[in-house]
Amino acid sequence: MQQQAISLLSLNELIKSTLDSHLAPTYWVIAEIGELRAGVRGHAYLDLIEKSDGNILAKIRGNIWSYTYQSISRKFEITTGTALKGGMNIMALVSVQFHELYGISLVIKDIDPNFTLGERARKRQEIISRLTNEGLMDLNRQYVLPIVSQKIAVISSVTAAGYGDFINQLDQNPQHFKIHYQLFQAAMQGKDAVPQIIQAIQHIEDLLLEEKFDLLVIVRGGGAQTDLDCFDDYELAKAIANASLPVVTGIGHERDESIADLVAHTKLKTPTAVASFILSGFSEFEDNMHRNLVSIERHIQARLKSEEAGLTDKTHLVTNLLRQKLNECNLALDRYAQQARRISLYRTEKESIKCVHLDESLRKITERKLKQAEEKLGQYGKTIDRLNPQTLLQRGYTKTEKDGIPINKQTLKIGDELITYNKRDKITSVIKKLETNEKQKG
């Protein structure tokens, strides 16, 4: 037999009456705020969810009416130091409400802030335990802080008041220490803070070989506790721990330590405290230098005084040694001089005898050569006399020329004028007849 149909409104009214009659007026429910929206009239609308391994197992709408929301949110923020927001685990006192038009929802009447505090502490402790088990809690402290940090990589927001305080204190230090810093911009709160700070750390790592930074500093100004939640993130803490530089934090909160503080090399409360810490390194180095210089000066003065006394003794010793050595050298020189004179006299005498022998030999050779030369000259003179034309003329011969040239060296003809020389006369004649010498023919 077919069941009688009813209207949708009737079904919803049946559901509503069934829930009202079978459910308790209120329940304490543990859930995560998936999303929180504030209405224009002061009401708050939430999505409450339950997750396991990232998967949503259950989901329902929740409402907090305006008057209740003002009371709940004020008490929650006073107790926890942060406002209600998405992602928080809460324990809420709720009543189940079913509306024929809007469906089922939960009306939140109260929220226990102590539960959320415990949940935050539990999550924080889980992250700390994980970092400890992975050996990351003290990893960054393995680096030795530089004696002076002259080149600093700064991660902050350019608009952050804390960053302005930090650089002003560095730039206007009364000792006029020169510090070079480079800002790597990142959000310092909100959902973008963690990925941007990690990206800034990686950028600094990429520039290390080129820029050679001494220190990595993370600073921001103060703010509400909720603004600092990003510094309790595991991935950010891991990036800080694995940084290749010592990391100094000055996040700007006075009450609690963030996990970022715990894994950093050095944690300080405020950006100005970080600047003072860096400048104190310069001052300490300068003081050490001054003390060392004073110590060196005193040591040198004492050493000079000691050496001066020793030098005087050594001067006397060296003077006496030099005098003794000079006396020895003078005696040796005298011996060498006498020996040199004897050798010189001996060699001079020997060379003199040799020169006498050589002179005698040279004289004999010269006389022999001169005699030979005189004999040759006599022979040359006889030959010249014999060949001299005048000698021939003296012996009765004549010499005949034409135009100053002997006639035997040219061709003669009738009418030529000849000049003939004998011992006594110069005879001029003219050729009237030419005959061939028959004897010369034969």
C-alpha cells in the first residue's frame, strides 16, 4: 500500500519537531573553523569542519548572533591574545537549529578559549618536537658569529616601523661605524608571510657567493599575537635552521618566543635590540683592538728597554772583537806586505836579468838585420846605376826620342823631327830617309 505523500514544508516541520524532541538543548562540540565571516549587523557566520589527514569528514554551518559574538570574541581575545579566525580549533557550546527554509545549522552560544590555547600549545609543541627530532633546533647555532658584521641581509617589510627603527639606529650610530645592509622585501604577517620570507631566505642563499653577507637578520615591529602566528610555522623554522648564515631575529614581541626565535642563532626582542647587538660587536672589537694596541705598546717598550740594555753590552763586545780583529788584520797585512816586497824584489831582479839578455839578443839581431839590409841596398844601388840612362850615355850610348817618346815605341816617317842625346850633346835632326834594318829581319 503506497504511503500518503506530504508537502516539503510538512517534512521540514517534522524534522524540526523530531530534532527538538530528541536532541539535548546544547552540546559542547570540537571543530575547526573553516571560514569566518562577519555580517553587516554584527553577526558572525562560520563553516565548522572536522578533518583527518587533510580530508574533510564533516561540515556544518554555524552562527553567532551579534550580542553573543561581541561577548565571545572579546573574552577569547583577552584570554588567547588573538582574535577568532579561520584555521583555529575551538570547543564551542552549540544548539542544533533546523529552519524550514535555511536548513540545519548550529547556533554557537559560547566558546572555551582555554581549549584553543591548549590546541595552539599542542600544535606548537608538535612542531618543536619535530624540529628537535630532525636535528634542526640547534643547527643554525653551529655558525660562529662574525667579530664584526659589516654586510647584513635584512628580511623585513619596507613599510614596517621596526625596519625603519633598525636602519636608523645603524645609520646614526654615534661611533660612525659603517654598516652595509640590503633589504629583501617580505610580508611580515598574514598568509603571504611564510612563503615570502622563505623565498627571501632562498634569494639570499643564491647571492651568497657574489655578495658575501656576514649575517641574516629578520625584523618587524610589534603587533597582536595573531600577527605573529606565521613565525610558528614549521616550514619557515626549517628554512631558518638550514640557512647558510647565522640568523638573528628581532620580531618585536615582549611576552612569548616564536618557533622562529627558537631555531635562530640569536633571538632578540625588538629590531632596535638587534641593531644595538650588531653595533655592540663593533664597539667590543674596537675596545679589544685598543686594549691589544696598549698591550702591544707596553710589550714593545719593555722589549725595547731590555734590548737596549743588551745592545749596549753587545756593542762593547762587538767593539772589542773588532779591535782584536783589526789588530790581527794589521799584523797579517804587515806580513803580507813584507812577503810581497820580497817577492817583488826577487821578480824584479829576475826580470831585469831577463831584460838584459833580451836586450843583448835584440842588439845582435838588429845588427845582423841592418848588415843584411845594407848589403841588399848596395845591390839595389848597383842595379839602379846599371839601369840608369845616364850610365849608358857615359858608356857612349845615345838616346833618340820623338815628341819625348823613345823611337822604338812608335812608327817613324820621313820628315819627323828627332832629338838625340849623348853624354855631352842634345842633337836635333830630321828624317830624310828610312831603310829597314836587314840584321833585324834576319
